[in-house]
Amino acid sequence: MSQHNAKKSHLALSARELFIEQAGRAFPELAQAISDQLQLLSEQAAPPFEIQLYRDGLLAFRAHHQTWFNGVSLAWQKACANSVVVPSPSSFASSVFKTGGTQLELMDDAVVENKILASRLALRVMDLASWELNDLRLRIRELEGSTDLQSNDILRPEVISQHLVTQWLAARLPRELWVRLQDLLQDYFSHDLLNAYHASNAFLIAQGVMPDIDLRPLVRRTPSSHAGSSTAHTNQAGLGLEGEVSVFTQRVLRSNQTGQRRLDGEDALQVTSTPLKRARMRALGVMGHLRRLVGARLDVEIKTSETVLSPGLKQAMAVAIMPSTLSLEQTQLIYADSYITACGTAQLEQVAGRLRKTSNRLKKAASNATEKATIEIVALMFQSILSEERIPPVIRVWFARLQMPVLRVAIADVEFFDSLQHPARRLIDRIGSCVLGFDVAVAGGAMECEIRRVVQVIEQYPDVGRQVFEQVFQEFELFLSKFLSVKGRAARVISVAQQIEQKEIMVILYTIELRNMLNDMPVHDEIQGFLFKVWAETMAISAMQKGPQHDETIRFKQAAVDLVWAASAKPDRNDRAKVIAELPMLLQLLRHGMGLLSMSAESQDAYIKTISDILADAFMSKTDFISPERIGQLAKRLINLEDYLSDEDVGDLPLDADSLFTLMGIDASDLEIITDGGGQFKDAMRAWALELEIGSWFSLDHNGRISRVQFAWRSERKQLYLFAASDGRNFLIQLRRLSAYLHAGLLVPTEDETLTMRATREALGKLDANPERLLN
């Protein structure tokens, strides 16, 4: 190796070492944040098993967090040393796809779950730091002469994330604890890795490695540039360099300083690939295309810090948003054409025309290309939103009122074009998902009033920026959770369904725990069957109605212990005498418990006779003796049964349509309970089901009939879901069946992209056709 190449290799290694050094600096602060979070969660009101989980997690983390940190550091250092250069594209492909012959094998469930956790973290990192990562990738490629980073390179988000998860489990920290803390972990590590990527880039720039990244030579080397199809070239441009899937999360006006984006960890993320995530990737590609187009038109150096409005634009915007600072009556006069409930097409055209004129005045007042481009892009986005005919005109008027506040945020906040999770985008998308196809005559009152309130709050605080959008977004989410769950007959359905879910889950968990406790005890099969099929439900109903530590619930739990002991062998005369003395009271308590289940007298008599016969046989038995110590352990565990329960053990939640209709007292035609159909599904579909947003619209194909339904409610434990149709019908479905319907295409989202992303795509089409309008 020549001295020149050796120096380049050393620089690449130093950049990686600096990267992992910077990445590890978050550990001390993160340790304190996790401890504080667990302490807070353990002190809040919650089910006993959750409180115990957080308490145990806090103790485990305090005991093992240093082991986790040390393990991660060692794993990162080893991965850094193994981040070798790929000799050629062919050898890289052969190493990645080396799965022939006997190499193929099934992955353990734990491995898949670890990959899911790691890929979620990797997605968050790429959403925030993709531009820094891509710049670093290009510089490393320049140093090493490779086509791309090796699949096991420590610089890849999925690689560094996988080590974090693997070492977490290796340190004997529970996976469930990671899941509960993943929002906190993702937030800390995404920002920490952003800083680490930035530090490595700064180091290489200081060493003279690609201070300025010119994309034009890279674009000419792409395979698509030599392809004969212009359509293929266009599609490729939207996806990134060399046919790679792009993830563009940089602010649209930093484009002339960044390289192309690629979805790092595409293979690793397949385990969580859902239509929602694929739509998100497409959306990021659209944003990247827009960013490149803007970069091609701007010749100024774009700063990466927050932008300060130029004096001329600041003054012009103050005039443009002045009505928002006036009283409601004054605002109505200024917006006379747009502020009417029964707004029509003519009024909307006037509003759109007024906004277009305002945008033109702002562009003239802007002093630099950055501000002009941002004004034009936001104007085109809102032009698209206002032309969406599926949104009622009165709602589009309120969207129009958001253009100036959003423009102010887009200019001042560097993250508006940087992240799909920006609160301004999320608010518009959330409202849009609820009102597409919105029937004003049926449900317009409360929804329109809430949207009006949201817009007016934003207008009243023009200088607060993204914080006001964050606040009203949370308030709108809370409104949706209440509004959709109290409409029409849905309120009664939801109330009973919540109770049914709680009861059924407790029955399942009680049954599982009873099986575990009696697994190695010599208990008669008929007694086991009675405890599993009948008594577990009795204890669950009592715990739900009166509480797990209520006197009656404890008596039911003790009855299970007494029954197990009474049915075992009784070689001792005193034990037999005790059973004979307590048997009438035990049988009476069993009848009372079966009465809670509305069991018929005939069924109760049959169970009592079977139990009596088994107890009589136990008097004659000389084997199957259960010691008093084991009975004592069983009693202690049963009394505190809730402390040992975990929702992870819950499988398919059964739904009994007949019992539901009886409990609710409603006509069966008002509610359809979906208990079959859909077939098998993948884990990704379950993940998608858990991510569905309340208020979103879907097309439901059930029993050969297609209905347009709105997602109205999700139960507290996320086991039951309610979809409401505009004709008053409601569809109740449990999680596994919902996942199967999503997998089979029987439940399909009405929209496959968000409102702001559709607006961005249409704005991009207009800019592609006429790029000059960006600055003119």
C-alpha cells in the first residue's frame, strides 16, 4: 500500500474512532434520564403489574447499566476495527447475498425482535441525521475508493443500533424495558449520533477531505444516466444515486451542501416493512427530489442554523398576519368572504387569490433566494390543499388561514423541510386524515369548531413558532380520542367493549398463571379443568368489578387453593376431619362464584357433583399428597396473582357476539363483530395495526360488502378496535383479526400519503415544469 493510500486509510479509521467516541458521550446523561423516567413511572397510578415492571426495571438498570455501557463501547470498538473496505461491487454483492446451499436457516424469534427494536432506532436516526451520514459516507468513499460502506460498517445506523440492543440484553436488562423506554432512547441516541456524524465530517473537512461536495460528477456516473428510458431516469432521480432508496430529511434549502441519501439498513428494516413505513420512505424521496431541485436553482450558501428573517420580509409578514392579532369580530370583517360556515367554491377562489397576492408581495419583500424559494414552496403546497375537493370548503377555509403561520415557521425553523415529524406538518396531516370525505351535515359541528379553535390559537401566537403547533397538535389528538368515541351508538359499544377486553384479558392471564402454578402439582384433571375454564373467569370478574384485593376476590382465590388441597390425598385423620368440616362452606362459595358467570343451576349442579365425587375419592387415596408448605406457597401466589401477570402472554382475544349484544342491549344490526376472515399475517402487519391513527379513513371489505369506515377507537390495552361507518354501523375487531385484514387487503387506507406530502409532490411537479417561478 502506498504512503498516500495509507494516509487515507488512517484518516478513515480516525473518523470512525472519533464517531464512536462522540456517540458514547451520551451515556452518563442517558443513564440519569432513564433512572428519572423509571422512577416517575413507578410512582404514577397504573396497574400493579406495570408498577412492578417499572420498579424491577429501575433496580435492574441501576445494577447493570454500567455493564451495558461497557459492552456497547467494546462492541463498537470491535466493529470499528472490522469496518473494512469493499474491494469491488461484485465482491460486496457476493458477501451480502452469500446465502446459498446450506447457509440458509431460520432466525430465532428473539433475533427478529431484536432486529425490530434496532431498526426502529435506526429509522429515527436516519430521519434526523441522514444528511450528515450521507456526507460522511461520500467522504469515506473518497478515502477508501469503495462503492459504499460495508454492510457491517459501524457508521451505518442499523449496525450501531443493533449493538445497542444486543448489549442491552447481554447486560441482563429486559427487552420489555427497552420497549417501554424506546421513545426516550430513540430521542437521545438520534441527537447524539447526529452530533457524532457532524464531528466526523468536521474532522475530515479539517483534513481537506471533500470540503465541498459536488453532486454533478456523481449523477453522471449513475446507471440511470445511460439508460434509454427517460421514465426510469426520472424515477431514479426521485430515489437517489445509483438506484439507491433515498431518505431525505435535510431542510430543503440546504441542498447545495449535501449529497444524495440512501435508506441505510434497508435489509434490516424489512422485518418492520409496512405500508405506512413504505409510504414514509416515498415521502422522504419526494422531499429529497424537491431539495435537489431547489439546490439547482440557488447559488447562495445556505446556513444550517435557524434562519433570521430579513428586515423587509419581517415587516411584510407583520402586515400579512396582522388580522390574526385582532379581535374575533375584526377578523371576521377582514376575512368576510372566507369566514362563513356555508362557504362555497366562489369564496374559496377569492381566498386562494388573496393568498397568492400575499405570497407575491412577500417574495418581493424578501431579500435573498432562500426566503423567496420557501415562500413559493409553501404557497404551492397550500394551493394544492385548497384545491382538494374531498375536503369540505368550510374546512379548506381554515386551512387557508394556516398558510401565513406555517410560512413563518418554514422560514425560521430549519426542521420544517428536515423531518416528516415536524409539528406543523403533523397537525395539517392529522386534520386532513380526519376531514377527507368529511360529512359536514352529519358531524361538522364539533369537528369544525375544534379546527376553528386550533387555527385561532395558532394565529394568536405568531411569534411562538413550532411550540404552538406542538401544543395544539396534542390538544387535537385528545379531542379526537373523545369526539369519535362519543358519537352516536359508538359510546355504548366502546364502554362495554372496554369492560369485555379487561375481563377477557384477565381470564386469559389468570388461566395461564394457574396452569403455571399447578403444572407440577398432582391435581385431578377434572379439578384442573374446573379451575381453568370456570374459576379463572370467576376470579377475573370479581377482580374487575370489586378489585383484586377486595375481600370477596380474595375469598375466591382462597377457594381455589382450598379446592386443590381438598382434592389431594388425605392420609392424616386430622386433615380429613378438617375437609369434612369446611366442605359445605367451600361448595357454597363455588356456587356463588359460578353464579357470577350467570351459569344455569343445572350446570352448577353438574360441577358440584363432579367435585364432590373427586373429594370422596381423595379420602381413599394414599398417593398424590401435597405438602402444607406447597399449599402455603400456592395461596400466597394466588392472593397476589396480579403481580405476576404480563400482557405479553395474551394471545388472540376471543369475542362472543351473543354476550356482547346481551350486555349492550342494542340491536345486532348496529354493530358487526368481526371474528373471522383474513387468514394468516406477518408481524409487520401487527406493527402496522398498532400504528393506526384514530380518525383515519379506510375501505373495509367484510362479508362481500365494501364500507367506508373511520377508525374511531382503540382499547386501552390495544386489543380491540372500533371502526364507524357514516351510515351508523360500527365494526368491532380484535387486534389479530385486524392484522389479518390489513395483510389480506380487506382493510385498506383511503389515502396512501399524507396531505402535506401530496401537496409537496404537486408543488414539485409545478416547479419541475417551471423552475423559474421559484425565485420570480
